[in-house]
Amino acid sequence: MNEIETIFTQALIKSFIEKGVKSVSSLFETQMKKVNIIAKKKLENDDYRYFRDNYDLEISENEVLKHLKSNYEAAQTWSNEVNFSTAISSKKLNNIFVDIDLHLSPIKTRFDSEELTRTINSKNLIKDFTKNKIVYGGAGAGKTTLIKKIFKEVTQKNNDFSFPVVIRFRELNYENENYKKHGLFKILVDLIGINIAFPERFIEDFSSEYDYILKNTVINFFNDCEVLLIADGFDEIPDNSIKKRIERDFNSLALELKGSRFILTSRSNDFQLLLPNTNVYEICSLNDQQIKLLIGKWISSKKKSKELYDKIKSSPYYDTTMRPLTLSHLCAIYERKQTIPPKPRYIYDFVLNLLLEAWDQQRSIVRQSDYADFYIEKKKEFLGHLSFWLSFQLGKNVFDGDDIRKCYKKIHRSHNLPTSQAKKVVIELENHTGIFIQTGFNSFQFSHKSLQEFLTAKYLSALPRIPDIEVLNKLPNETAIMVCLSSNPNYYFQEFNQYFKHYNEQFWHVFFNRLIDEKPDFTENPGVLIFFINNMWENENSIFQKIFLVLLAQTNLKVSIKQFFEIYDLNGTYADYTSFIFKDLKIPIMERNYYPAKLHIDSETYKILKNYT
């Protein structure tokens, strides 16, 4: 006899179910008498007889057991594994699960983003079920993985529940008109295996009576059977009207459940009702130790696991790996290829696509927008434009409602969005993408600073000309990413050559260090080489030489050396430097991209350049 058969043939479980079936039968008998009296008054004789003959309850212990066993079996299969499109194969949940931390209240209820909230570790979440639980989390925060672990804990350890009942909202058939009209309780009645035969043509006339019997059938059965209802992915319900209906139904459950409880997962701004008798949590970002642990569970070799951790830790996209989804995908890629994409911009793009589209596509989830034509590419464009305004005009990483409204007012027309719906648009972006999130009562921010920088850089790189110096000076990190996104990064250095004195020292320090992290792909154009050679000689600041040597060693900058020697002639060799002159000085300086007539290279650097030719 397998585990499922064992559970559902236990005398205690059968006794609970028998009690639940009897309770529902008694409820229906009482309610049927009341409804028949109402129907007799409302309907003509023939209609009443038809109604009376076709209004009935079909319930049996065997049928309920069969449905509950089927639900349990499906949930057991679902909870055993975690699947990622980038992985070689699915992973056993127990092999890769890492206990995470949860805030004891949603972060959006904080006074501001600096306010500290108390936390609880996930292994303690199931120890106390005196109240219902809602677990919030952004896209890829690990809600479903956590709820799978909770299901396994409930089935494998002694607890207050006779058995779990699992709803996975993404898998329900929302074409079912009864689910649209009658919500959660109709879904649960079908799941339990109770058939309330209510004449279809009269449901509209007796909708309140029908809803009453659905609701009380579920509540009576649950209270008698002492079950844990596990409901995963409220945010994955595709229809907003059904969402609102089911949200209200959870409020009824919270008020009326006695021996049973529920645990529900949702993205933060999707489920909005404050329910009685319900504790609310929000999943924290992974901490450094949890990131190490998760990598170690994916990559069995300690040496390789450390190598991957070190690569991620030293990268500019480290903040994106604080989400289990992103980190797991990077681990899966590393497991398959023994490396991860070498350029950070590939990771930014991968994460952005994952959050905006790919993760939902892999799970066949469709999220309907309230705005026409606000599809994925438009959302990317809007997020890029918004991130630019917030970064440049406000210079902030955390914004309040007024900040967002100011920026939205400037850009909404460019994206065909309504004038006065800034907050609604932002909430949709949070619910659908998890890229822009509410972090306090009146504070918002991008989920990862590196994504805000990348989106800003994407916006800047798509402009028809190089942005103004004022913009670049204020956004050195974004400028470095923008240069790397370009098909011709060298072109920007021609601009830097021409307007060098307009950039401040702080800009160069931040820009250069981020440029090294971002690993640009240079062309054969010698503009970058000339920029560094000229400024190593003209400026006492050693950063130019240091960065130049690093770029030579770590990027393909060396491809431009040959062309440099083709346009400059040796003009003289001295004790500690070599002089070069532009070959054709008849070419006006504008036409030669503002390349200097003369350049001086110190002997050590000249030797390095010659070694590359």
C-alpha cells in the first residue's frame, strides 16, 4: 500500500471525512427546505416542479475520498521537484531547498524603506498555525518553492491537520463560467468531489441561495475535517473580476474557519484585503550565507561552487542574485556550461526578460494588462524612460508617490498611457514584473539597482544622439553600461576626447571602474587607445594608466593597436618617452575625430603596445 493509500485509509482520516460528509448532508437538507419554499413563491407551477426535481446534493464518502486522494497525489508529484528551463533536468526539492527569511509584515506597510522589520525563518513558519497565513513575495522570490516545502512538512510530520488540500491557481480552468460567477467556493466544492445539482436556468434567480450553499458546504466540511488549505499563486489568476471575487471569498474563510486554516501565496500588490485572523508575511531577499548555500546545493563540487560564488559576488549584478529565481537560473546555466555569461549586460538582459516574460511563459501564465498595447516591449521602454527620469532628474534610488507622479506626467504620452493613473500603472508593473516594487507606505524602488542602471542605459543608448554632457556626468555607471551596449563603443570615446575637460574627476573614477566590470567589446577604431594615450600624458592622475592596462589585459582593446600605428608615425624616441605625429595633418581636426596632432607615450607603455603588434 503506497503512502497516499495509507493516509486516506487511516481510521482517523476516514472518520473526519465521514463527519464532514454527514455535516454537509445535514446542511443541505435544511437549506433545501428553505430554498424550496422560496422557489414555490417565486416560480410558476411547472418551473417550480422542475426546480424541485432537479435541485439535489450528490455526495458520498467514497467519491470525496477519491477526489481528495487525487488532489493529494497531484500535489505530491508537484511538490517533489523544481523545474527550470535552463537546467539539465528537474531538481528534487529536498536537494536544493534553502530555508529563507520572511518579514513579519509586508514591506509596503513600513513608514519608509529604512524602517527595520522583524523576521522569521521559514522552518518556523509552520510551527504555529493558530491563524491563517498569507505569504507575499515579488517575482522569483521563492513563494511556490516555499509552499511546496510546507506541503511536504504537513504530510511528513505530526501537526494539527488531518490532511492538506492544494489549489494551484495557475492550473484552474478559467473558461468555466461557474468559477467566474461563484469563485473560490465553487472551485473547492468541485475539488472535494461534492456535486450540488442546481438547475442551471435558475441559478441567476437564486444566486444568493446558491452562493450560500456553496460557501457553507466548504466551511462545514473543512471545519469538521480539520484540513490545511494550501493556495498557491493568487496573482496568477488571469481575470481581475475573478480575483476580486476570490479575494472576498478568502475573507469569508478567514472569518468562519474554526478547525481548519489556509496558507495563501501572492505577489505583494495583488491580494489587497486585510483579512481577520490572518498573519501576513513577505519573503526577504536572500542573504549572503543563503546565496552560498543555494549555490552549494546546485553545484556539488566545492571548488566549482566557490568559483561561481566568487564570480557572482564580484560582479555588478550581484544584487539580482538575491532572488532565488535568478540565482537558480545562473546555477543551472553554470551546471550545464561550467561557466556563466561573461558580460554583465547579458545577465541584465536575461534577468529582465526572465522577470518580464520568460518565467510566466514557462509556466503558461498570462497576465492581462489594463492598458491597450502595454505589452512586454512597451513595458521595457516605459521602465527605461521612467528609470532615466528618476535617476537623472531626481537622482534617487528610492522614490515617493509625488516623485513618480512628476516623472509619469513627463513621459506617459510617449507610451500611450492615461494621464492620471501613475500609481495604477506602477502597481501593474509590480504585479506583472516584480521589477518596480513598493518598499514602504509611500516609497517605491526598482527591485535591483543594477536593473535600474541597465534600463537607464538602454534608454540612453536608444536615443538618436549621444546624451548631453550634463546627463553623462551625473550618470557614470549608466554611461559605462551604455558604452558597452553600443555596437561601436569606441565612438563614445571620440566624444570624450573632444569634451574631456567638461567631465569631472569623480565621473572618470566611477565610469572607468564600471567599464572594467562591464567588459566592453571594442572595435578596431583607435579612438579609445588615443583617448588613454593622450590623457596618460596630459594628466597626472594615475587612474588613466591603471585603467588602460586593465582594459588591454581583460578586453579586446588590443585590436585597435594596429590601426593606431597606421595613422600615426614615429616622430622621435627619447629617454623616457616616444613621440608620434598624425600622418596626414592636412585633414581638419573635426574630420579626424579630434585626434591630436602629436602624442607622447611613456617608454613602458610603448613597450607593452609593441608587444601586442
